[in-house]
Amino acid sequence: MAAAAKGNMNGAQSLVYTLIDCGIDTCFANPGTSEMHFVAALDQIPGIRCILGLQENVVTGMADGYYRIAERPAASLLHCGPGLANGFSNVHNARRGRSGMVNVVGDQATWHRSFDAPLTTDTEAIARACSDWVFTCTRSSDVGRDGARAVQIARRHGGGVATLILPSNASWDEGGAASQPLPDDGPTEVDPHALETAARILREHGKDTLILLGARATLADAQEAAFRVAHATGASLLAEYVCARISRGRGRLQLDRVGYTAEAARKGLWRFSHIILVGAKPPVGFFGYPGKPSIHHNPETIFHSLSRYDQSALDALSQLAGILNAPKIGIPDPGPRPEAARGAVTPEGLARTVAALMPDDSIVADESVSFGRGFYKETFAAPAHEWLHLTGGAIGDGLPVGTGAAVAGGGRRVIGLQADGSAMYSLQSLWTQARERLPVTTIILSNRKYKILIDEYQGVGATPGPTAMNMLDLSNPEIDWIRIANGMGVDGARADTLDRCGDLMKQSFKSDAPFVIELSIG
């Protein structure tokens, strides 16, 4: 839509036109007074689907999940600095996962800031801590231009969190001008020296070399190229523990991740003399522990970067396969699809049940935390699907990421594997699922405690007493997930066996509406 054809407009209208012209068609929102002219513009100008979230961390988590599946950014609309602060955790997760999003944050009118009204804060400081690009636009005539730059950052290869702060007078003042899209920042060319080095290392030390996959290297097409390289050289393949999205199931690699605990990670990494990074970082511990090293690999290990986030992992691996004359080869068959488990609930049994029953091309949103670390082994033979993980360690992303993924999925089934404690951080996601009628089946893993923190006590060498254990207990009072779901407009039921859980899963898969299963795991 040519800017000249749009006539006179205010700043908010120019931003909406610019976002549409730049390919933004979805806005996750929790607006307030400062954003009302932007909301009005969204109402007046067709082209952007607006989805309401009842808390800002839900809004930003939905934008993250949307990007992971759509592979293009959405906008989020947040109310002033405190609204951005409420959504901060899932912006942090999105940035760590290399997602792209355009955060539009309203703010005080420029001439009102000096009066220090209650919502006034240093919005830029909050944004800088979780964004790749931050800009405050103070004139309506510049809003379109700055909006186009924000989208360019969010659309670049390797993702980018762009935060545009919009004082309310920049929205309501006339004189806005829509901007045309700026050129996409495509992937940076792969370094020929990096390719030559990786090829040499693999020829000379193939069996002692690990190819560590991260970012887009874990998607299906890049996996095929990585397997060619590994098969031809004897190298091993692993994914980073923190992976935003991994293509899994039949036709994909039986790819495991670096272990979470120091012991598991060291066991998997210690033997390698060389590690080739493909969109990945050298693995380190989530936390520092008394008397334990931060790194989990052998100190003698040599790291080699084949591709960075801003480079194409597929291109790098394909070129490497060509240099090595690695033949094209099919992905190994994982064997027969498992049958649904029966009886008492175990992590392995639940994983087999999910693998046995999930519809083709499902999306798994996994915030199972400690209960789910062994899910991979039992789900290799499931139908092809995409698996989404918590990326930045800030719990509370599972429900909103699954919701945003469902919006992007266009009818694909989303299965949420959700720890009960972290679900409480963003339970308002269920309301949005009901409002948008999204096909999300959420399995709440209900042990009524912060199990991971109980485990961490041992890791840090602390001795928990009654006060500490009481702070990690969620059973007094018990959280009734079915009543919570019903209050949000979502049907649900409880299960205390895998038979019952499987029956409820099959029931939910027949409906396009969301459904919650509260699964007791002890």
C-alpha cells in the first residue's frame, strides 16, 4: 500500500500502515491509556490480527512462540515501562532463543514526563536489558520510519528483539508518514576459513569430534546436512541444552541434547578433543556450584565456530558436506511407533503415551522442567513434530509460548508439557486459548512442589530445613487446576494413571478447543 495513498494520519496510524507493509500481521497486546491511539489505529486499519493477553508476560511469551513456528515476527503492545517490566522475563527468553519480535511500548507524553506521574520510569533502561535494539520516537513524523527499522531488526537472520518506545503524543499528533519496508538483513556469508578448518578437523579427528547444533541448525533441513557430515567422518552430533525449537520424530535425527546437570553434561562432552559449533555456544552450567567448574567440557577441548547466529547453519553444513564429499544418506529409521503406556505415571511412560497418540505435525511446548529430562529417548519414533523448549531459564514461558505457537500453527495441535509451579506464572494464557479457540492440549504435571529447587539444594550444598521445604511446597492450599481452567473458559479433567491420561488426550485431539489435563505425578 503506497504511503501517498493513505492521506493524512497521526503517528499511530502511520505505524500500523508501516507494520502491515513490512509483513507484520499479528499483534499480541495488553494496552493501557498511553496506547489508546495505537489501539484505535488497529481498529481503523484492517490487516493485523489483534490477540489480547491478560498479563504482559503472556503477551511477550506468545510473541516468542509465534516467531518460533511462523519464522517471522509479530508485534507486542505493552503499557509503559511497568508493562514492559511485567513482560520482561519472556522477552529475555525470546532473546536467548534468537526469536524476533517488535515490542511497541507506550510511554508518557514528552511534555508530561517532567511531572513524574506514577507510571513514569526509565523505560529505555528496562528495554536495553532485554532487547537488541531500543529507540524512543518523540515525533509523529518519525514513527513510520522508526517502525520500519524495528521490523528490520526483528526480521534479520538470527532474530532480534526490537523495542520501540512511543510517547503518547507521538501517537496522537498529526503528521505521521508510513514507511516502506527496509531491506531484510539476510544471513552473513559463511567464512571459507571456518569451512576449511572444520573439514580438516573432521578428516583428522572425526571420531573425537562433536558437532554441536544450536539455533536453526536443529531444524529438519539442517539436520539432514549435519547427518551427512557426521556419517562421513564418524563425528558425533548433539544439540545445545537450551534450544528454541528442534525438529523431531520420524524422518528426523535421533538427536539428544547436552545434559542439564554438570554430571550429565560432563559425561556427554568429556571425551571430545574438538567441538565444532553450528549456531551454538560452548556449553556452560546454568549456575555456579561450590567446588565445581563452570565449564562442562574437557579443558583441553578445542572449539571451532562453523557458523554464528547471523549465518545460515543449513548453508554452512551443506557446504561442509560438499567439501568432505559426504554422500547424501537417509535419516535412520527410529523403529516402530511406541504404544501408549498404562498404569502408574512415570516420565518414560508419559513420553511413550505422547509419542503414541500425538497427531502428525504436532507442536510440543515443553516446560516440564525436572520431570521431562528423559522425554527424548521415548519419543524418537513419534510422528514428525516440532519441540519447543524454555530458552532463557526464566520459568513461566510454557503456556504462552504454546499459545503463540498455536496462533502461528494454523490448526496444528499443540501439546503442552507443563510443570505446575511454573504454570502459575502465566496461567492467564488459558483465557487467551479459550478466547481464540486454539487447539492446545495442556498436561499439567502436578506434583504440588518446586521439585527442581529441592534438587538444587543438593547441588549448591545447602541443607534444607522445615522453613525452606515449606517455601517449596505447593500443597497448602492445593492448587485446583481444573477449576482454574474452567474459570478461564477451558474444559479439563484430572488423571492419576497413564490410561486415563491417554484417554483424555485422545478426547481432546478430537476438538479444536483447548483442554487441560491435570496429571498427578506424585
